[in-house]
Amino acid sequence: MSKKKPGRKQTTANPPKDSFGNTVMAVFSKNPTSELSHKQMCYLLNAKTPMERQQVLDALQRLVSKQQLERVNVHSFSLKKGEVFEGVFELNNKGFGFVRQESQDNDVLIREENKGPAMDGDRVQFSVFKDRNGKREGVILSVIERFRSQMVGTLKVQQDKAILYPDGIKYGVPVAIPIDQLNGAKNGMRVVVKIASWPEDKSQPLGAVVALLGFPGSNDSEMISILVNQGFDPYFPDEVLKEASMISTEISSGELQRRSDLRDVLTFTIDPVDAKDFDDALSYRTTEQGTLEIGVHIADVGHYIREGSPLDKEALKRSNSVYLVDRVMPMLPEQLSNVLCSLRPLEDKLAFSVIFEFNDQGEILKHRVEKTVIHSNRRFAYEEVQEIIEGREDEYAPIIHKVNSFAKQMRAQRFKQGALNLISEELRFVLSEKGEPTATVLKTSKEAHQLIEEFMLLANRTVAVELTANKERGETHSTIYRVHDLPDPEKLGLLHLFCEKFGLELDIDDLQSAAQAINALLKSIENEPFYPLIQSMVVRSMAKAVYSTNNKGHFGLAFKFYSHFTSPIRRYADLVVHRQLFEKIAQGKVALRANLEDVCKKISANERKATEAERESTKYFQT
């Protein structure tokens, strides 16, 4: 008989006191409407010994005392029946998550064992079983709408079965794939899988391979993975592509007669050198009275896309174009974004225009809004315009200088009224012919960028005022505003403390004057090496800009009214605004759209996901 070794404690085979608590809740989470007895629970948990059965009973009773479960009768238990709410579930990589509700400031914690079959981004029904000091905890009861219809991951094929394993728990769950649905995929490949069905018993979903991304490590594989993991579909449905291909490229004589013909007016575009879609242009002419007319012309996307059509539904689903380092996932098919709606040089194009009349001092005398047909005389890259501003000779130089002088006046006026003055910097990559990064370039906003920016801001603000309902005239419609709320005082307090670490003073008397104080601080340190760090902390202390029918103004721009109108090729919000503006011009009133706030929530959420996808793309190429 062997002796015990000295100094070593005996371990117990007994499970810890609350070992069944999480598993009991997991069972109820997967079966939120079920009533289960102690005996049934023991069977489901494979609790066979008297000790294990007692521990299951103890766990059930503890959960009742915590008000997470309730007794249905002497023998049965169920989830605590509380008020049922709806929200969007956001899961993190650690397994737990939060349900976010628009009407509540504090989110509801959902522990891993209480999330049931819900995945990141799903719209869910849930109930709250704990609410202490404003901290709420709940359980998901059912999934109302799936956020994902596709998943990306690595394929494992073994004999007669195949399973897709997603890149992480945030991006999906394992998906079973019938062998006849592999569509050429091999073991170890990265693939995109479309979900075919979600079984009622909450078991593994079934799917089919719809795209082969090759083996891990290629740029194509990683970029497509980023898009799918953020909930975007890189591929347009066939019915959408078919609808786009059937749109005529010809402008009919009837359409020309319904529009202002501005094809003889000098018009030009200014865009990045590698741009393929040109959704805005400027025109310039002197009137008979000696004033200057500068037109902001925007691609008339609304003319080609019927509201409620497959194209329209797909545009809303995407909400915006996503710009990765080496590619663009467009909101609209290429036939529209790069051909029909793109204001390409030396082509007649349909536009929606806001035309401003200036005196020689740069004051706006009046404006008009109308549907037009234009003809761009020249396509400029930002670099070309910057060279002209800095003195290069060009036949357009006098016009560029004049328009730029007006833009500088408008910019100075914005800052005087309290707009934030942030220096825009963007990391760009130089790519080889094979798409591999060979160098990085830091792009800084210069006068050429600011010239276009100021006229786009002017058009957006003007349209926002045009579409704001006039209650005195009995108007009751709502529109989509681009809202940037006042900053959170607590975050500004943290910014103040952060600045103190650098020996800097940031005195903010009230939220309305916060921008002036921040501008003064940034101006005082613009040549310091820590300037980018301070500016990034300033940005983090600000509220996030969103789309909303509730106009709160735009703090960062110091505008009381602001909408997005100038990029309907790549933003759904602009397309809606175009439709509403045309209704006002053509019919004298704007049609009511009952779901407009829901549209705002959707496109705001997708904008955040697009930003995250762009960041992940940049991180990948940096690595």
C-alpha cells in the first residue's frame, strides 16, 4: 500500500458549489419559453449521481432567489417572465455582449450563457432579470431578424461532412455544409457560406459555399473576409445586376426638355487621381449683371433608381460604399457608380444642382435648386489644382483662384462661428502591380481639398434648410439630417486632464464655446510633435456623427441645419434626400415616409461597420 507524499493536499472530486448554475441558465436560454422540471433538467445535464442531482436542485433554487428563474408549480421552473424588449445584440470576442436600445442610455449585459442562438448584429427580443443602480442584465428570448446571411471562415472537410469555422465567435457560429453544396471547395480553404436554414431546435445552421477565397494569406481572401465579417455582401444579387444592366445609357429628348440645360456652362470635377466615380462637379459663369454663378452639381442617382426596387433595397442594405486599401465595395453596381451616374469628362450627364449667385466680394446673393443636364469640360486631380493654387500656369488658373478665394472666405466664416478646426491626415499605401504594399504616404488636406469641401458643405447646409418642415405652412414631413451632438461634459473633463499631463491649459466655460477653446489649444501646439496625439484625443472626446430625423445641429461644423446631399453614388442618405428635394420642387410638398427613422438607424450602424472594415484593412496592410 503506497503512502501519501508529504506536503501534497488531497483534491476533492466534488464539483464546486455553483457548478451547474451557468449550465442551467444555458439550457433555459436555448429554450426560453420552456417549462422544465428538476428531473428533466437532470436528464439534460446528465446529472446521474445523488450529489449531482442535489446540486442541480440547489442551482435551480439559487436562480429563483436571484430572480433569474421562477417556479411555475411545485415541480417546474422557467425563465423569469418580465417585460419583453427589442434591441440589437452586439457580441464581443470574449463571448458576452450587450443589447443596445435607442430609447435607453445604458445597455443591457447579456452573459454568454444567456445569449441563446443570437449572434452579433441580430435584432432580438429579450427580458431584463436584474436592474441594480442602472446596471441591467438580461436574457435573449428569441431572434427577430438575422444580421448575417453569410459567413466567412475556414473549411474542414472530413469524409461525408463539412463544417465552416468562422474567424471568431463575434463573426458567426460553425455552419454545417452538405457535401453536395461545397461547390468545389477543398479542406483548409477560406470560403464564403450562405446560410440556407436555421433549425428550430437551435442546432447548427445549414449552408452552402457561394465563393472560394483560396487558402489563407492572400490579400483577396483577407479583404473579402473583412467585408463579410462586418456584415457586408461583396457580391451583388443577380436580380440587382440585371436591373442595372437594363437601364438605358441614352438621355431622351423628353428628359432634356424637363431640365435646365447647362451643357454650355464651364464645368469641371476635382477628385483623387485614382477615382473612378465622380459624383460632384462645379460650374462657373459670369451673369449679365456681372455677378458670378457657381453651381454644385451632383449625380442624379435618384433618376435611375426607383424607390422600393431591387436596386434601391440593395443600396439600403449596404447603406454606403466601403473603401478598403486596395478596393472599393460599392453601394451601387459598377454600371451605375462608374458609368451612368459618374460625371465623367466630355459626356452629357444628368445632375441635381444647387446654383449660387455671388457678388465679387464672395457674398451669396441667392440660390436655386433644379434638375439639370451638364457636360464636364475637364477632370482635375487634387494635385493638379493644388499646383495651380501654388502658382502653376493653366488656362483655368483665374477661375480656380477665384473659386478658391470664395472657399477660403466660407471656411474662415465657419471657424468664426465656432466650427472645429482639425487637420485631416490619412495614411495611404503605395501598392505594386501585384497589390502588395511597397510604401506608405501620409496625405494631408490642402487648399485643393478644402476648396471642394467648402462648396459641398454649402450645398449640404442649403438643402437641409430647404427640406426642414415649415410648421407655419402646415408641413409635417421629416428628413434625414447629419447630426453631431454637443460633446459629453465628462469626456471634455477627461480631455482637460489629459492636456494637463502635457502642461497644456484647456479652459471650457460652456459647451457652446468648447470649439473655440479647442481650436485655440490646437493652434498653439500645431508645430509640436505631440500635436497628432492631442488632436486624436480631441476627436475621441466628441460625440459620434449620426443620421437622424431629429435635428440637433452639427456641433463640429457649427451648422444649425445640415444634411448629406452631395454623394448619392456612395451614401444612401443622400439618395433619400435627393428624392425628397425633387418632391418639393415638383409637387410643392414632401411625401411622408413612416420608416425614415429606422432608415437612419440602419445607415448609421452600417456606417460604423464600414469604418471598422476600413480600419481592419489598414491594419492588415500595415502588418
